Amino acid sequence: MNEGWQNDDYLIVFTEDESLAAVKAYRFDHHLPGYTLLGLRGWDDFIVINSSGVMFTVPTLPLGASYAAPFALPQQISLEPDERFAGKIKWHMKPLVFGGDPTDKTNFAWITHEQHAELVIWWNEQYKSAKALH
């Protein structure tokens, strides 16, 4: 895993083995079939590539191909490490899609990658259920 600042973006870029493990952990086969997970941009967006080789960012919540936005990693990735964030992901306790306030300093916690996968799966199921009711 390579992580750090690339200009104003905090990027987490997975190795091939980490990518394969993350695709399973985040259940991409269910949420984004045919996509490969390359890493994270900021802490709210996955960096993915589709089966045609096109790169996108996709929100971690809601997770779905319809939310994909074009993205390109820089030709030269030179990440500036930041020990404050190494191995951690910023998570909104009340996700923004559920009305959470991104400026509320009490609305986030620093979590592990394993916790992140569990929360992404759980909250996406909540989103899917809530959407089905409407």
C-alpha cells in the first residue's frame, strides 16, 4: 500500500494483491461487478477501473456504477507520506448521504481499513433498503 498527498489529494494506492483482497472485502462482485479497486481518493471515494480499462472515482456510499466520475491518476505518482493518516481512513459517523454534516468535527472517526470495509458494506445495505422504501 502506497499512501500520501499528491498535491491536494490524499491517495491510497493498493498493490495488485491488496486490490484483489479489497475487491473481496468490499464485495465489489455485488456492488460493482467488473470493476477493479485501485485505491482511495480522499477517504470518501474509491479509485476504480472498469473492464474496458477506464478509470473512475466512485463514492464509498452510495456504492454503484451510476455514481462513477471520470478520473485519472497522475502520470508520475509521488505521494508525500503523512504519518497522521498512515493506515487510517476518515469515516463520517453519520454518512453525508444520510444527512451527516461534513463540517461537524464530532461526525468523524479514524478507522482501520478492515473497519472501513465492514462499514461500507453495512451502510450500503442501509442505503439500498432505504431507497427501496421510496
